Amino acid sequence: MGWCRGIRGATTVERNDATDMLEATRELLTALVEANGIQPDDVASIIFTTTPDLTATFPAVAARELGWVHVPLLCAHEMDVPGALRGVIRVLMHVNTDKSAREIKHVYLRGARELRPEWAFDG
């Protein structure tokens, strides 16, 4: 492995509900893995953030449910910027890879597609 690269992703949920948050986070993590050919041992760490309106659970629980029990995970809240999109779960995944920065595929799903239209993901 040549580099530690950051891979960004985001998704949204309609309400502050643990089940919805975990489902959306699992969907996002699965899409990131598939889009970039990531193996679990490639993941150095993941930072999850949510908008301040999401407090029902830690998004990192979804990674643990996917079996990533040895990956360092951190959850935090985004800044509460007036007018910002609500219900957003963001991911910054640090991955050891031989891919160049241009080869990395960032994934934005659901309502988060409007945040980075160039990274909107259709699967």
C-alpha cells in the first residue's frame, strides 16, 4: 500500500431515528466499499459527523454491525450553520491504498447529493 487516502461520503435521513440512521450509514459505507474496492484491513480509521439535529445513535454503530471491530471510529457533530441541510450523516474514511487521489470515488447519496453533485452516486 502506497498512501493513506481520505474518502468522503454523505447521506441523509428524514428523521432523528436510530434505525433510519443506521440503515443510511450502512448503505453509505457499503457504497464506499464497493465503489473503491476497499477491504476491511485497508481502512485506517473513520470519522463520522452528523448535523446537530441527529442524536438518536452513533453512526459508528453501523460500521461495527458490518464487522469493522478493529477500525478506530469517531463520531462528532457538524457546525450548526444557519440554512445548512439537515439530517446529514457524513463520513471521512482513511484508507491505505495504491490508488491515486484522482482514482478515489467519493459517494454522496439521497439528499446529500445536493451538497456535492459531482460526487452524486447512483450505484
